[in-house]
Amino acid sequence: MKIDMSKVVVGFDKKPIMQEDKKLTFGNVIATTLATPLEEDKGLVPTKVLHRMKLAQQAYEGGEVELEAADAAEIQKRLAQTHILVVAGQVIEALNG
């Protein structure tokens, strides 16, 4: 599935959510979600760490990124633990196509 990492996240008021004077994008959200260590990440194998790092970098750079179904599922699972509802919900909705 392809997702536009440059898409801007909006608040309930439909205005862009700002983070450090920049508009928050799906790429910023996904990169943060992948980079945030969770309890379940303890003992993660190095290949998985590298895969997440590369995926986070692609997301952060913006533009259209192709995601494997397993990566999209993992991101969705992590979003609710790393972001507030209005942010997580928009990205999850986009990942569900």
C-alpha cells in the first residue's frame, strides 16, 4: 500500500497541527511511532531494528512510500501507544485505505 507521508495532520478544528513551528505530517508521526521504544521492543533483533530505522527515515523524508501489509499493521498497533487520538486516528484511517 502507498501512503503520502507529506500529508498534514489536522486537529478537530480542521487546522494543521503544529509541532515546533512546522506542520505535523504523517511521515513525522510514523517516524516517531517507529522510533519510540515500547515495552514490547525489549530484546528486539538487530535486523528488525534496522528495518524500523530505514522505514522511519523514509517516512520522515516525506513523499509517497510503499508499505508492506505487516509494516502497516505494526505501525497501527503502535500508534495508539505513541500519539494522541486525533493524530493516531488519521494515520490509522489512511493505513486502512
